[in-house]
Amino acid sequence: MAGRKLVVYHGWSRPGEVGAPLEVIENRFPTLFEMRRMLYPRFETFSDPACFDQSIDGFLDHIMKQNFAAFVEQAGAQTGHPVVEIERVADDGVRTGLDAALLDGADTLIVIGLDSLRTRQDASATEVDAVRRFLAHRDHLVFICPHHDIGDVPDLPHDERLERQVADFLRHGDKTTPPQHRFSGFARSLLAELGVSVENRFGLRPAAESDGYHAAIEAESALDHLHVLRGVDTHRSNDPATAQPVPQYVRPRRSHRC
């Protein structure tokens, strides 16, 4: 991994996600306040509104992007190059396409598919062509990570929709996920154009042991040519519905006091 240059591309439109109407429960991220309320006391580190934006904006920064913070830091340390982390549409509405200019000089591209389908983040022909050209180099790698798509019930009779959405909600297993939460328009469109049509319906929710912790995964090591899962057995974290140790990382954004 030493010497490689990584690009982590968040396929979302930040204004599109932040601007979701809060009175509509479907197809939006929770606000940071809602996350704190639903999973109390896990995220009380972020309770001060003077330090942490309590809106969807704060959730994206202090919860979603922090999910990748340790990876970005470790990847930079192991490669010797800072990881380039890009949002498809930034706060100011400026769009950074996944084009040759962004990929020039990179070795590994990681596309994070956490964009809501309602924001219509589809890969353009120019972007698909840029990724194809990128992959033409034998040492280049692309990881495209579509997220869940639950609660899509347009073809069901009205009296069956609630039953189906409740089943999807319980199967996904995250209290912060609404009854309809459709993700990964950009990642899925890019995969489709590359000939790999993927529908990640419910996400990869691990089975649980009797104590509530995640069960060990079963991996076919012979198929893991890149050794991505070498030494990986499971992630021993508590069920999201229960209290967990408060994370130690805190990276306030737009703060005048913290």
C-alpha cells in the first residue's frame, strides 16, 4: 500500500441532503439532535449546540463522515500520501465531478454511496468514461460501495405497504433509519454503466449472538484475491439500540468556541 494515492469520493449532494424537509420522515438523514435522542446517551458528546450543529449538516460531519475518519488517517499513514476526500456537491453548491482531472495521479478510488436517490446523483457519460480510462491502468483499483435501499413499495396495494415497510425497517435493524431510505443513486448508476448492476437491498447487517454482539463472519479466503478480509473475523460492537461508549474523536465544524 505504500506509495499509493487514494481518493475517497462521497457521492452525495450536501445541499440536497441538508435541505431535506424535516417534516417528511422518509428518504433523509436524521439530524444530529434526532440521533442523540434516539440513541441516548451514546452521542451526548455532541450535545452542545454552540459547538455542534444539531441539524442534518451536523449529522453528516460528526457521524457519517467520522465513520471514515480512522480509515482516511490510517490510509494516509500507510501510503505516505494524504487521502483526497471529496464531496460530489459541496456546501456552496459547487459540484466536483468524478473526472480525469480528479483522478489524475491517483491509484485507488473509493466511491461512498450515501446519496439519497431523491437528489438524483447519477454518473454522467463523462464520469463513466473517466473511470473506464482509470481502470485501464493495471495497477488502478476502484471500490464502489452502494448502501441500502429499503421501504420501496410502489407496486404494493396501500393496505400492504405499511406491513412491508415495517418488515424492511426491522430487518435493517437501525432505529435511526426511516421506513423508506433509498440510497446510492450515483454508485449504482456507475456500477450499472461498468457492467456490474448491484442492488444492495437491506445492507449487510451481521447476525447477532445470544449476547447481542455481532456474530463472526464466514469468509471464503480463496476468493479474497486482494486479502481484504485477511485477519478479519468480526466487529465486536454493541447493538445500535443499546448504549455504547461515547466516541473519543471530536472534530467540530464551524465552531467559534470548541
